[in-house]
Amino acid sequence: MLKSFSIARFRLFRSLEVSSLGRVNLLVGKNNSGKSAFLEAVQLFAERASPHSLWDLVSVREETWSGRIEIIGNEEVGSPIRHLFREHQLPGLGDQGIVLGSDQDEDEIHICTVAYRRLHDEEEDVSRLERLEPEGVEISDPEVEVYLVAENGGRTRRLMKLAESGWPPRAVRMPVPKKVRVVPTRSMLTHEVADLWDLIGLTPLEEEVLAGLKLIDESIEDVAFVEDRGRGSRMPLVRTTKFDEPVPLNSMGDGVSRLFQIVLALANVEDGILLVDEFENGLHWSIQPRVWETVFRLASKLNVQVFATTHSRDCVEAFHSAWQENPDSGAFFRLSLDDQGEVRPVAYDLETLGDAVDTRVEVR
Amino acid sequence: MSFQGDRCAEEGSRVLLVEGKDDCHVVRGLLRSRKIERTFGIFACESYEGLLSRANALVLAPTELQTLGLVLDANLVGPAARWQAIRDKLKRHDYDFPRSLPTEGAVVPGKSHTPRLGVWVMPDNHSKGSVEDFCLQLIDEKDLDVVREAVQLGKDRKVAQFKRVHKSKALVHTYLAWQDEPGKPMGQNIAGGRLPSDTPTAMSFVQWLARLFELETSRDEETSHA
């Protein structure tokens, strides 16, 4: 579990450190204060900056268009990956790039650019890459290749070759196992939900997901995914005590779908991290306390660390009531922009958040 | 500076938190009587606990307060215990509190993202009491003696039912009941000049407000402080 987390030169963050994280963390902040970017940074860190996670992050924000071209040394580089870096610029050779770290020093990851020279061994018919010092690299040299790399504990992992035409670039290594699940602002795709269900169907976790759904609608008795022949995908149906025949889960309202996705994702990421952007979406205020109770309980049971964002005061109040029941498991903070436009975390302890809730003082 | 809506539920970047509406009106009355322009909002928290909670939450609020003043009563426990309670409540915010509450009221500088903090414990940062004890000091001694006798008579004859802790309140309200417009609040009597606002305690309180909120005060106010 991350006890603290630091971000440098990622997205809008110059340098940010949040200490005293909990098992279940809620972030607030105005638009563009970096809440979603914070979740992305956690994802990138937890997935050890895999090429797959880098690609995920830029494609989710529709940043895969090749916009402005930029220069490393004297070569044009139009990689969309640059959008992940502060000021949308890839670091030059030898420059500091994105640094993500936790309370464990050895976990720190540095994502930057490195130049290599490709050396050919004619006899063996193989080639290998020799790392070049950043000074004096001739990028126009056809034998020089620039890579995006992740450095960690003295080891360098090449993520992708830059300055190649076409996208996505050839990833150098494939991703690590799923340690992170993301519940996005809007709905997950139906096939993603179906896949998650398959992973826990017929396991004890299925009961947990059903119990979660009952928070919203007590009449729900069971869930099954069936082939939707028209669309060629599988859709969730629920059996309820109200109707004789099963009805589509999505017809039961946004709240049911949202809760289903949150609990399903949580149940599928044992020992990992759950990220929920705009937690409150679709959830009526009156059920939010019970949803948070479920999240706290399952997170503890499955050893999951949760990071969620919200814009909603109801959501903050509901989170607070669940935190009160689990005083050692929560953390709450706001990302604030200072006069210089730099992001600053403001952490609330349980008592102070309670005071703000009781006296209706703004926290967001 | 003008504020809309409830006159004792004002917000903004410079705020004075008081326990009750009476405190709110006394502060307003004092400033009006001394013709000092008020450049801060006043918020009545309805209780001592509510005041501490609100103060604690406001220090971190996203609006980033410039100045936060607290006016509390010390009717049961005395000012030293109140001062300690404030320090305990706000300990997480990294203020450099003086060890003891200065008799002229505390003004503690803020850090880069925390407001300047002022504390006044009624009546005078020194005695046990409340805003009513502060007000009693504004009433002419001879008049007050008559009120004391009347209230004592009420107690002796078992007409007066109030608890001991509320004695000052009973005295103030008895006095107010006898004025030209019976029952008119204390604050309005001060504002209207029917009660003095230049007793040593009142002057000291106004000077504390002036230091905290950087108010423009007249010359005699400054000299009396020196």
C-alpha cells in the first residue's frame, strides 16, 4: 500500500508530494487542479510505467492525434506520449523527466529519454544497443536511436522507440499483470464489465457484488450476462423479485450500473489499486454512505488501495461517515492551485473533515 | 463593506467568529459607536464547540482566509483553559502560539497558506466570564448596584429561576428591560451611545480588533493603547 506518493513533471504537476495516504483515499479540487492526473500518475506508478499504461493514458484523453512536433536534439519528435510530460514536452537527452515515487525509495521511477547507438555484429547477424552519454549525441546519425525509458534502482528499461513515424510506437516490452483497475468518469464498456464478471462469477466475490447491488435495489436477486445478438456483445441481466422475467441491469438506472462497476472492479483487483474518477456519478446522495461503507469493507478484506475523486459535497459527507467507522483506513485531501498555478495538496485529518462537514464549511 | 443576508452569518476572507448573536451585535455596536469602519464579516456559531469546529475547518478552506478572529466566552473554565482548548483544536495547523493568552488579546501570524489568527476570550482574557460580563463593565456602577439588588430580591423571593452560571446574563437583561425601549439588545444600546464604549476593557477589545484586522482607528484610540 502506498503510504505517500510523489509526482514530478507529470502533466500539470511541477512537484507534488502527498503523505499520509490511507487505504481509501478521496481527492477533491476545482476543475484542472489535477485530480484525474493524480489518478493517472498512481496508475502509471503502479503499472511500473509499462508501455501499455502509457498508451492507455494518452488514448483515454484522446491525445493520440499527432499534434505539434517537437525537437529532441535536432530531430523532430511528434510522439503523443509528450502530453504526459509537464508542458507537453518530452525531456531532452539528459534532462529530468517524470519522477514518481512512494515511501519506498527503491520504487522510484524516472521516465526520461536516452540515446543509443545501434551496433551491428556482421558475423553473428545481430545488433545491440550501446547507451550514449547525453552530451554531443548526433541524432541525425542513422545509427542513433532515441528511446523513452524507465529508470528504477539503477536499471534502465526501454519503453518505446521515439522518433518513429506511425503510432502506436513499437513497444519494447509488454505490460505487467493488472494491478490497477480504473472506473472512469463515464460508464465502462459493456465487454469490460462482462470480462470482470467472468473473473469473479462462481466465486465468493460474486456474493459481495450482489450485496453491493442490493444497496440500491433490494429486489435484485441475481445477475447473469447474456449474448446481445444485435450488438455482438454480452449484456448484464438481473433477476428481481419485482418482475417475472429478467430485466437489463442498465434499465435499472445509472446508480445500479455505476455501483455494479465500482464493486465489480474492486472485487477484481485483490492486492492492487482501484481508481474511481468522479465517484458520485449516477449515485443518489442517499445511498452514497452505504456505497462508501461497502468500498471501505471490501478494500480492507481484499487488500485493495482505493483512490477516488469527487466534485460532490454529498459524496464528501458520505465518505466522512464511512471514514468515521474506519478511522485508520481513510485519507482525504484537496488539490489546490496556488497563485503561480502550481498544485499543492491540502490534507484533512478525520477530525478536521468532520468539523467542515458539521459546520458546512467548504472543502472542495 | 456591505454584507447581504443574515447579519451574523457573514463570510469572506476576513472573518470574526463569535459564539452567539449577542456577541455579534455587541461587536457591531462597539465599532459603530467608535465610528470605525468594519472591514470583516462576523459569523455567530451558536456554540463554543461549533466555533472551534468552524475555525478548524476554515483554516484549510479553499478560499484561503487572510484573517480569522475568534471571540469566546470563558464562563466556567476560565481563559487559560479556553486558550489551551484553542491551541489543541488548531494544533495541526502549525501556528506558533504564545504559551499564555496575552491580556491584550492574541494575534498570531499566519504561515504561507494559513490565515492570521486572533483570539479574544471574554470578558478580558484574564477573568472568568462571558460577553455579558464584558457588557456589565459598560454599565454605570450606581445603576448596576440597583440592578444587582433587584435581581437578588428576585432570587430571595424565588421569582428568579436562573442558574448561578447565568447570573451575569440575568443582570444584563434586567438592566436592558428597564431602558427607554425595554429589551432592546445590548449591541443597539452601545451603538446608540446609551452605553459607553470607552471603558478600559472595551477599548482594549477594540484595539485588538484593530490590530487583527488592520482597522483604521482614530488618534485617541491609538494613544490610549500606548
